[in-house]
Amino acid sequence: QVQLVESGGGLVQAGGSLRLSCAASGSIFSINTMAWYRQAPGKQRELVASITSGGSTNYADSVKGRFTISRDNAKNTVYLQMNSLKPEDTDVYYCYINCVVRGTSRNYWGQGTQVTVSS
């Protein structure tokens, strides 16, 4: 069993910053990709940023230059530093990992954390 615990969401004014964290625990042998997605009510979940085990990153065009994804492999934790936040960044943010558990590749999602940016 693998658990993902997210933290760091909240309410912030436009132009402000937030840092999301997601810690994975359980019977994890190794973690490949870690990522953050976001989803607004009635819309599809979209990729915000991802990072591979080797440190390669990928960002949605809408957040390039403002958000930074990083990971601490020793802590099985992924972070999302969000700067220059805009009202359109308001969403529920979900952590995602692809990992190896008992020899099998598996995908796991966090419970979601609300980010609200006021204008």
C-alpha cells in the first residue's frame, strides 16, 4: 500500500507564492516520474509539471517561468514552488507518482489540495 500526503495549498493574493509538498510512503521500491496535475470543476485534469527520476522536468506552457517542480528522493517527496500566482491558477492540485511496488509499476494519486488565488 502506498500513501501520498499533500500539503501547502491555501488562499493567496494574485502575485503571491505558495509551495506544495507531496510525501509518498509505503512499500515503494523506487519512484520514476513524480508530477503535479490540477483540475477545475467540470474540466479535465491537466498536467502542471513533471519530473523524472533523473531530474528532467516538463511544464505546462501556462506555468513556465513561474512554477518550479523539484524532488527529494531521500524523502520520497515532490514539491511545486508556485510564484507570481494568477487567479486562473485557482484549482485543486493533485500529486501523482509512478513507482515500482513489489516488482510492478503502479500509479498513485494524492487526495488533492485546493489552491485559490484572489484578484
